Amino acid sequence: MTKLVSKHAIDQQQTYLDLSHRHREIEVMADGYDGGSESDRDAYHDCVSQFKLVLRESVTVSFLVNLNAVQLLHVSSMCSSYRPFEPHSFLTMLGMAYKVCEGGEA
């Protein structure tokens, strides 16, 4: 019997995929950063700024608890690299996500 997937789970995975694709676009843009024109560098910085905003909006406790281990590490890495939050804020979110996963309340 096929297990039904909730809309929330689909939304979570779509958000993760969106973040992953945006992150990949930034990596591709970064490859040509040194040899690129000033407009290419400006586009890169605009893309990074937009990515930080998307990370800040997307990464929440409920988002984190629904990621698998590899996805959680990837999102943590992105948050560490682009710093959309103060480090203590992100660590607090991870702590609250841990409590939720362990059956406590956030």
C-alpha cells in the first residue's frame, strides 16, 4: 500500500529543492567571479543577497525538523556560509528542532 504524502511534506521538500537550486546557481556564478565583468560581479552579489533573504524566510524550526540528515547538514552549511541569521539564532533554532524531534515542545 502506498503511503500518502501530506501537502506539508511536499511543501517542505519543494522549499528544500528551491534552496538547493538557488545555492547551486550561486556556486556556478562564483566560478566565474574573478574573471567576470563588473556587471557579473554585481549580479553575483545581488543573487547572494536574495539568497540570504530566502534562507531567512524559509529556515524555521518546522522546516528543520522535516529534513533528513543530509538535507539538514546541507541547510546548516548554507546558513553557516551565507549567515542569514546571527549564529546564536540558528543554533537556538537547531536546539528547538531537536526538542521537537525528541518529543518535547519547542
